[in-house]
Amino acid sequence: MKTAQRLALLGSLFVIAGWTSCGSGTQTAGPNPPPFDANRAFGFLQEQVGFGARAPGTPGHEQTEAYLFTKLQSTARRAFKQEFTASTLFGGPYDFANLIGLYGPTTGGKRLMLCAHWDTRPAADEDPDPARTEEAILGANDGASGVAVLLEMAQAFAAQPPKIPVIIAFWDAEDSGKSGGPGPYYGYLLGSEYFAKNMPVEATPDEVILLDMVGGDSVANPRVGTRSGGNNVFDLPIERNSNGAAPELVDEVYSAAAKLGHSAFKQRTGYSVIDDHMPFINAGIPAIDLIEFDYPEWHTTDDTPDHCDADSLRQVGEALLAVIYARG
């Protein structure tokens, strides 16, 4: 649900917007952040894809839940599941689980949540081959990439605990909606919506940063084109709902990326997106979405690791580590 051409397919999931400039933020000096191991992060991406499709009700979904929860348990001061049962527009009812890890102190500054969805779409309904549109996608970028960045950040937090409270959350049941579906989110975002309505006290965030499709090719891939009129090189313009709800947090992240020379972060405003940050914005919590708008393999069977790049993961991970450790 992430490009201009797909507006017609997904109705009001997007609002086309003009491009505007974003200002420069400021950060106070803090301890040097720990390193971000991009190769290990890419390995986490590959391991998730190795379970196959992680759509609701599949063996890969069950196996990935266990894998991710073990990762959180090995790094967090506390890890827990938020379990719920729901039907989706593709079937059910299914058992779902949001997976939560707590890092750093219990107090001492704003509680920052970093999150991504871990499920994958049950059908490749954007695949150019009509014979494959009913296949479940592997979700290397749309699902595994954001989780991979956060798994590597969890390793960094375990090695060098942050001075502020940090929550890592993996949302289930994000990608089972359809254009014209019910409710404000069209059947998408079931996990984050459930959490926003049932927030545990110790994991209630003051601010939220969502990662969605943050692993695309960082150089032009000659084997794929772009169907949305943009480019097929990884970049992250500023999502419009994010800029409206949390401009200071946007500024902080994009300024940190600029100081690091991370060119994927484009300081201009792009589209509005219905994504897992929206339940938090609607609950009054500042939340932003780091998302690649133009990923040609979106919701196709080609969303595989060979269309992803460790350098893209590195740029995102390093920028977020810089933000967190500057706050220390």
C-alpha cells in the first residue's frame, strides 16, 4: 500500500501530496552509539524469509513467532506477547501475537517505541503474472526488513543499554486488509490497532517510530522497473501523516541521518499512508513512519532478498541508534 500508482487500487489508503522541505532538527551530545552490523541484520532478514510466507494460519507464521520471541527474550530486560484472536478479510479466525521487548531503564526520559510488522500478505495481488496473484508473498522488504533492523538494534541495546526507555514491538496481522475493507484502516493494522486499544502500562509509548519496507535496493536494479512513475532506488521521503503528527520527531530522525551522510533520507514530504503508526496518532501519541513509497516488488512474488540491500538496513539502523544515544 505504498506507491502513487496504487492509489487507485487501494482507494483512500494514500493521499497524493506535494513536496515540501523539512527543517533541520537539533540534538544534544550523548554517548557514541554502538555499531550497527548490516550484514547480521541482512542475515536476520534472510532467516525470516527462510520460514516461507508468514501469513496468518501458515506454518511460517507460527515458526516466525517463536523465532522472534526467542530473539527478544535473549536481548530485552523483559519480553512478552500480547495475544489475540481475529478474523481477517482473507479468512480466520486466527491466533495472533504482538511481540514486545523492553530495553533500557524503566524511567528517565520519553519512552520511545520502535516497531515493525512481522506478518506477510496472504496474496500477491499486485503480481504482474495473473497466475500468481493468489500466492502468499515472502515479504523480504514488506515485513522482514523492518524487523531485521530492529533485531540488530536489539543486539546493540543488549551490548550497550540505552539511557532512555526503549520498546521494540513487532506487530502481527498488519497486511491482511483490502481496498474498501471495513473500519478506518480497511482491515489492515489489526495488531497495532489492538495494541493501541489495549496498551500495557509498562509498554505505553510517549513516541513511536515505525519501520516499513526499509530494505529495498540502494542502487538501481536493472531487472525491475518502476510502476509508479518514481525510481526503483531505496529512499525515504517524509510521510505526510508523520510530519503532521510529530514534526519534531521527524526532524530529529532526518537530521541525524543527514549528519551521518545517509542519502536515503529525503528531507521532503511525500504521501500520506495508512500504516501501523496511525492507531497511535489517533490515540494522541506522536508517531512517524519510515517507509519506502516506491518499491516495484510490493505485494508480488518478487519481494525476495535479492531485491533488498544490507546498506539500506544500515542507513536506517545507524540513524535510529544516533537518535537514541544522543538522548542519553
